[in-house]
Amino acid sequence: MITRDEFKTIASNGIWKQNTSIVQILGLCPLLAVTTNAVNGIMLSLATIIVMALSGVAISSLRNLIPHEIRIPVFILIVAALVTVVDLLFNANLHELYLVLGIFIPLIVTNCIVLARVEAFAAKNAPLQSTFDGIFMGVGMLWTLALLGAMREFLGSGTILGGIDMVFPNLQPIQVLPESYPGFLLALLPPGAFILLGCLIAWKNWMEARAAERNKQKPPAPVATAGCH
């Protein structure tokens, strides 16, 4: 079982405090290459969430049976098997998107986010906690890639959710800016991704600095004193 406090801690760490993209700065290769639009970032993140959740519960369940000396090769083997399943599912059901994401789905096997969490958390904790850790670490990656992709897409082409028709054929991208918008090419290139990622990191640091300042300014809680009888 998992307590409410454990759940809140795992969720908070994955989504915000230990965010893999803007705190730990892991998985920069897909972060910079795939997020030319929000849809690509979201779908790759969903694939990563599935792999992280299933690998977390599998490795946590088998952790006492895996010799310490060969744990890393075994972890990679488990992750690779799960990534193969996800890769085949994308190829069968979302073929156009599969072609766009290309090598980055198989590369989930070597993604530092996945290997870091199974080594640091799943190999040392119970299956349920490990599953939630994998899910929320993936959710932290998802909102970061979705936001970064939306920013790059908006600045680069003036649209939002470009490529959504590859997932839902009846939907079309949202044209936010006029079609005559020439586009800002830098936003769609890796240097633009680096700049916008830096802005996201700076924004998170600013938010945490503001929160720390507010906590300092809070008046201390009154101390209860015993009355005389």
C-alpha cells in the first residue's frame, strides 16, 4: 500500500521538484529534437510514461532476484523489451506519427530518465510506489515537452497542435496567427529549443524563489501557552 503522504511526495517530485527536463536536465536529445510541435512531445512522452510505469513495477518486483553485479544489463533488457512493444504499437496504430518520431521511440531504451529512475527508485522500493514514480516522472516530462513544443510551434509557424491529424484524423491544427505569418525559423531549430528551455528553467527558478520569499514573510504561528488555574 501507499500512504497519502508518499503519493503526494512522489507526485510533487516527478511533476515539479525533480522534473527530469528542467531540474535534472535529462533526456536532452528527444527534448530538443522532437519538440518542434506539441503533439510530437506529448506522444513521445506518453510512450515514455508507459515504459517507465511498466519497467518500474517489473524491476521492483524482481529486484531481490537480480544479482547486484548484473543489474544494469538486466534493467536495460527489461526496458528494451517494453520499448519494443510500444514501438510496434505505434507502428501499427499511429504509423504516420511513428514515421515522424522515427528513431526516438527505440531510443527510449537508452534514455537517461528511464534508466536513472529504475536504478535510483524502482530497484529500492515497492512495486506500487515504483509504478507511481514512473508515471509522475513521465508526467513531468510530458508537460515540459508539451509546453516547449507549443512555444516553438507558435513562434515558428503560428499554429498550435500541428500534426494532431496524425493522432485524430478528424482534427486540424489551430491557426493562432494569420496564415501570412512568415514564421520565426530560429524557434524550430535546435538553438531555439536551447533558448526556450533556458527560459523554462529560469521561470521555474523564479517561481521557487518567489515561493521561498513568501514563506519567509509569513508570520510565525502562535505558540500555545498553558494558562494558570
